[in-house]
Amino acid sequence: MIEVTRLNGVKFSVNCDLIETVEETPDTVITLTNGKKFVVSEKMEQIRNLVIDFKRQTYCDRI
């Protein structure tokens, strides 16, 4: 899971395996595979890096 921030400053975690799309419109909107949407303060590139870091930690620990 990755930690992101709502526009009001509240942090929460998202299961990155359920992310379908990330858009900047201009706010960043994360859409999950179930259709649920979250508007967050992080930029799209930050979300991508969070997911990459999470996957690296998850899969590298298994080796």
C-alpha cells in the first residue's frame, strides 16, 4: 500500500495493486479498478514513484 494525502491534508493508504489510472486534471485523481476515485495532493509522477518503491520493497524482500 502507498500513503497519499487528500487535499485537506489527511493522509491515507491506497492498495496500489487496485490503481487503474492516475490523472492530473489539474488535481491528481486516482481511479481504482472498482471505479472509486480519490483526489490527492501528490503529483502523478510522485504516485508513480511511490508505486515503484513499494513494488521494489515487496518483491526484493522475497529474494
